[in-house]
Amino acid sequence: MPTNPNMVAIQTVTVGSGGAANIEFTSIPASYTDLCVKLSTRDDQSSGPNYIYVQFNNDTSTSNYKTIFVRGNGSTTASASATNEGKIRAAITTSVSETASTFSNCDIYIPNYTSSNQKSVSGDWVPENNATATFMGLTAGLWTGTSAITSLKLTRDSGNFVQYTTATLYGVTSAQGSATGGIVTSDANYYYHTFVASGTFTPLKSLSCDVLVVAGGGGGSSRLAGGGGAGGLLYYSNQSLTNTAYTVTVGAGGAGGSGGNSSTSLGIVGNNSQFGSLTASAGGGRGGSYQFGNGGNGGSGGGGAGLINMTAGTASPSGQGNNGGAGAASPYAGGGGGGASATGSSPVSGNGGAGGNGSSTYSSWGLATSTGQNSSGTYYYAGGGGGCGDANASSHGTGGLGGGGAGAGTAGVAGTANTGGGGGAARNEFDAGGVTGGAGGSGIVIVRYAK
């Protein structure tokens, strides 16, 4: 059994008025550590109590099951073993010959049910008959099959389970909360699953979830350059998710421009992030570079370059961020990349434009998960990268709150990992030197649901 187990009800069967010879659970998911069946049972036989048997995967091979059990009635005890029955004697049920409206209570536990080894089974049961003496007992069983258990059948040696008999199959996991995947944290109201790299989110039951998706930031360029735009930020509320695996993609940040008198001076657009089939958040646009390109479009647009190619990138598709700031011709300096909550700034007096600030709307998410950029207790995501300043500038553009990297005269500062921040620009005026723009910060995906 896992440490601090969490039991999630997979399915409950309640027997109707006609009775039932068997109770069966099929298509059992493989997303748990152990299985547990809890039973309240009574049968229609004239004498009892009687055995409840368990079979796996419709395997009826007589040599594949073994049982040892011990039972007592308050004054005497007995033990026995059974082989070659094609099933395990997992528990005992009350019969109709015993006190009316009494039902037996049984637990059947199956650890490591997905392993490729033989499977052990334990049973704990009390067939209550409201009498002075009644049976109670323990069972140890073994199924020698090496396949993962995907179906489980409860049977009788004869007769039927009567109306109101109930059986619930539980999945047991050590996962915190009601899902697996990512880094799990919590606050007073929610569980959070944080993905800092691509992975899979699997609810252990149907859940209503909120999802925050941030793409990778765009790379800052070099040569009188603009800052990279922040990765697109999208929020989805009250998503109805089922017990299935959802693919999570976390986009990498775009590389910074590598300098020199060529198109390699341009940064690279950031990579998209996505949760399941929801619309992907778009990677941030690259910064603009003198002679080689305007600011690029993306989740947030990249800043324009100085002197030539001053046009800033736009937020495209719309609704995920903001435009970059235009560059300046005199004195020439680069604009800042756009952020999730603000447009990038244009240069002032030759100083590089600041990156647009990211969103603080999800500050409580950052507090609960220790992600985003913490500024005086407020957490931000998806800030734009700063632009470069003129040769005589007193400063280069600052990165926007939310992980945006600052512009610089030499190497631009990279956006912060897992914020979607844009990379800062580098100056490298007209020569073919090798200063580089900062890379965009990688994105992040966070899923939360109520406790």
C-alpha cells in the first residue's frame, strides 16, 4: 500500500430487484497503484454464510488461483486452504437464512495490480447475522497471472446476490489530490499540478479544472535590436475533464540573435504551449534587428529595432498578449517586447524601451506553486524583454515583470525559465561582433481544481 493513500471510487454496482449471479468491473484503468473492493452483501441461499469468489481478466484456469484463510465465530477458529478452484475465496456473505436485512461487510485488497508479477489478494470480512456468535475472517490469495488486471468478477458458489448488495471498486494511489502529473502543491482551496516540462495530466475521477497555459517567450535580437515578446497567456475556467490522459506541452523559449552582420542577428520566435485539445498559446515574437527584420508577431509582439526595421511585432493571434514597442531612428534604440498585460515601450532619449509587464491576475497561482516572478509579494507571468539603448544611452530597456530579460550593450539577458518572459536585446551597432540577444524564457502549464 502506498504512503498516505488516496482512494478514488472508480465504479459502484448495486444489485437490483432480480438479484445477480455475478458482479463485474471491466476496463479498469491502469493509473492507480492498488485496487480495493468494498462490499455489503447478502445472498439468496437457505443456509450460510457462503463464499464470495474473485476472478481476474476472465481467467478460469484452475491452477492459477490459491487461497488460505482463517475464520472464527467468537468461540472457535478454523483455517483451510484451497487450490485448483479457478478462483479465490475472497470473503463470505450473509445468507437469507440469517437475520433479515443484515449484510456482510467485506474488503478485498489487490496491491500492484498492474505489475508483470503474480498478484496477491487479501480479504477482511464479517458476515453479520445479529447473533451471539458470527463468523469473521481473513483471506490470503494469489493469482499467478502476470498481466495487468483489467477486469474483476465477484461470483457465488451457487445462487445470487440479493437486491441492495453493493460493491464499489476503488483505485488507490499515493498521489496528492485527485489527479497525477506535474508537480503537485496546494493552498487552502485548491490542488495545483504544475508542468515545467511537457508531460501528461490524468484525473483519477471526473474533475472541473481551471487551466493556465503560457507559451515560451521570443528571443531578443542583436544589432540595435528590440526585445523579445512574451509567450501568449491563456486561461481556461471550469473545464470538465474525465479519467483519461491529457497531453501537456510546455514550449521552450526562442533563441536569442547570435550577432554579426547577417540574419542570424534575429532572435527566434518562442514555442507554443498547449493543454489537451485546447487552443495553443502562441510563442512570443522575436525582437527586430537593424537591417535584418522588424519585430516579430507572436503571443506578444517583439520590439522594433533602431534606425531601420523599427516596426514592432503585433500580438497575433489576438487575446494572448500585447504588441511590442516601436524602435527609434534618432537616437537609434530598440523597443521593448510586449507583455501579457502591457504593450512594450518605445525608446526615450536613446534609452532602450522597457518590456511590457506580464499578468498579475494569477498571483495566487504563483504563490501556491512558487512559479512566476515574485515582485513584492505579487507574482507575474509573461513579461516582455527590454530593448537596447543607443551608444550614448544612459540605460537599456528593463525587462517587464513576469520574467522579461533586460536589454544590454553586450549580451541581452535571457527571459526567466517557466515564465514565458521575452529575451532582452543586445546593441552591437554596425560591426560584425558576436554579442547576442537573450533567449526567451520557457513556458508553463498549471492545472488546478478545488479540494
